[in-house]
Amino acid sequence: MCIRDISYIEEVSGGDRGKYVEKFYLRCGASVLLSSLARNILDRSLTGFEFASGIPGSLGGALFMNAGAYGGEMKDIVTEVRAVSPDGSEIKTFTAEEMEFGYRHSILQENGGKQEGGHSHQFEWKTITTPTAEMDGLEAYACIICGYYTDSVPVSAYSYACTEGAKQVLAAGQNAEITLKMGRWCSYPRWFMEKLAQRRDLTIHLQFEYLHKQYEVLIPAKMPMDTECEWYGPLKLCNLYPYTIK
Ligand SMILES: Cc1cc2nc3c(=O)[nH]c(=O)nc-3n(C[C@H](O)[C@H](O)[C@H](O)COP(=O)(O)OP(=O)(O)OC[C@H]3O[C@@H](n4cnc5c(N)ncnc54)[C@H](O)[C@@H]3O)c2cc1C
């Protein structure tokens, strides 16, 4: 069947216009462009493929690398992949699990999907995306050879900002004056304040954004620190210490 510029797309189940369907299956040729496929799916008033509409390339390329955007990945929607070996001698159907989708990875990247002759995975926890104070990172239990991973945990930008701030405090020279640039993070847990309390020789300028304004809280050296509360928000900090607003 040929719809618009799509070379091969076959409706497998459901999808009558105006009829609610729980799940809808399409079988497509790998040369279909993601943008065309997204358009086709949208035309049927179906949802689930929006994430891929702006990713350039074909369905085959997207499967090969488990393409993704806006929190969606091919692995979330693919149920089955039928592949032909490069020499045309073998046809194999992979289940979604057998595709071994990981971050920008699939089994197709390993010797054309043939496990024999490929490598045995060697898993280690490693950083896939390094967090910053602005953006979450990702730690994954990943193969050090091909990057395929089976488990992952996000590392929040917030915890990164607090941990780096605490490290900066503990590493500062004796009696130093330091500035902690906490960006948009303006509430701190008790453990963070306890780290600051360990270094009462320091003068600490705590900078953060609150309600679109830049705050700077000054924690003078030697001044006793409150560590009784679970959390220290911007208003509490401004009650406890001198501050300026820019
Ligand atoms: C401007 C820009 C923005 C991008 N944004 C994103 C993004 O947001 N998210 C994201 O994940 N990626 C993104 N990409 C990467 C892009 O999605 C990939 O380059 C694309 O998925 C590759 O598909 P392709 O059809 O161009 O494959 P090609 O580049 O032709 O091939 C890529 C690999 O896939 C293999 N391959 C291709 N087709 C098949 C097939 N039918 N069967 C088996 N193997 C096949 C090829 O052998 C090759 O190894 C972006 C790229 C650009 C240039």
C-alpha cells in the first residue's frame, strides 16, 4: 500500500477514523521517513509518535540507533522488527526485547544484529550524561564496549548543584570568602546547611534566583549556623542572614 510519499506502510489493526482504539499497530517499511510516518499517524488522529516527527531520517536509521526526542524513544513504541541480513540470505524477526534498545543503541549495531561473532556485554555503572546545575544527568548500567544499557537512574540537576556547592565549601582555603552560585535552586536540605556549618571560618555568599530576582545571602564567618530545620527556603534564609536583592 502506498500512502502519500510513504513507500510502504500497512495498517495492521484498529484505526478507523472517529473510533477510539486502545492500541493501534502499523507495519512499515524501513525506508519510511519519520516525518512522513508522523504525518500519516497524525492524519489518522492517533497519538504516540509525535516525539519522532522532527527527527530527520528513516525508520530504519531510527531503529538502528533507537532515536528519540522530547522524552520518547523508538523503544517505547516498537513491538517487532523484521530484518534482512546484508547479503539477503537471512530474515529474522526481533521482538522489542531482542532489539536490546538502549541509549541510541540497538542490537542492529552489533554485527548487523547477529549475536554470534559479536561481543559479550561488559556492564558497569557509568555516566551517560553528566549533570549540570541546569540539566539532569543520567547514570546507567551500560556495556563499556557498545553502550547498551539495562538500567539507568537520573541524576538531578538540583542534587548536582547542592553536591558541588558543598564540595566547594569543604575544599575552600582557611578563612576564605567564597561565592556559591546556586542558579535557580533556592531551597536547601539540612545536609547542605550542615556542610556549610562545618566551615565557620568561611565567609559564604549564597547566590540564587527566587521569583525572577537574584538574591545574595551573606553568611559571615564565625556566625553560628542554624541546622535544625529539614529545609531552608529563600525566605527562611533571608530571615536568618543579611541579604541583598538585585
Ligand atoms: C539536524 C539533526 C537533528 C537530529 N535530531 C535528533 C534527535 O532529536 N534525536 C535523535 O535520536 N537523533 C537525532 N538526529 C540523528 C538522526 O536521527 C539520525 O541521524 C537518523 O535517525 C539516522 O537515520 P537515517 O535514515 O538518516 O540513517 P543513515 O544516516 O542513513 O544511517 C544511520 C545508520 O543506520 C543504519 N540504517 C539505516 N537504515 C537502516 C535499515 N533500513 N536497516 C538497518 N540499518 C539501517 C545505517 O547502516 C547506519 O549505520 C538528528 C540529526 C540531525 C542531522
